[in-house]
Amino acid sequence: MKTNKTLSDFFNNCSNPELFRKVWKQGNVSFDEVKKYPNDYYAANTGAVPGMIYYADTCKFAKKNVWQILEQLSAFEQETGEPLKKPSDPEQLQNWLTWFAWENMMYEIINYLEE
């Protein structure tokens, strides 16, 4: 994996720079750490991503960015050809949407780092 990759370059080449900048900021992790151990940060539900641990944080983020997340989710579902199973409880759904946004971004970051 190349270590000369930059977060700025990722944002310039990713599928959704506006959303992913917000998601990255919410995650509150070091890009240097992500470059070293990208798979450790992929899943939002592991506790490795400080901004993705508490419902108070994830629900607030989802409420503020719901339309951008839903657009990204729609694009993902169209690309894969199948809808993802979503929680029916509103609070769990907001948490899930934020986690989806993080994991979708991390998928692209990992691919970017492996190029």
C-alpha cells in the first residue's frame, strides 16, 4: 500500500466529496492511522471510530445530513441491484444511516489506498 496518498487527494477523486468530507470529520480519526491499518477502521460499529460510537453523535449527524446520505444510499443500491435491509426504529435507522455513510466512504478510501 502506498503511503504517499493524501486525504485531500482522496476527496478530490472520490464519488461524493461533499458528504465524505463531513463523514470523515465526524469520524474523528487520523488519516495516518487509517493508512497504516485501513481495515481496522472500516466497520463503524467496532468502537475504533470515535465519532461513530454514541447514538447522540450518529443520530445528530444523520439528521443534519440525511438527504446526502440517502442519495449515496440510493446510488449504492442501484449499483448493487438490491436494497439494503434497514432498521424500522427511527433512532436505529439514523444510527444505521451514519454507519452506512462511514463504511461506504471507507470502502472508497481502502480502494484508493490500494491503487
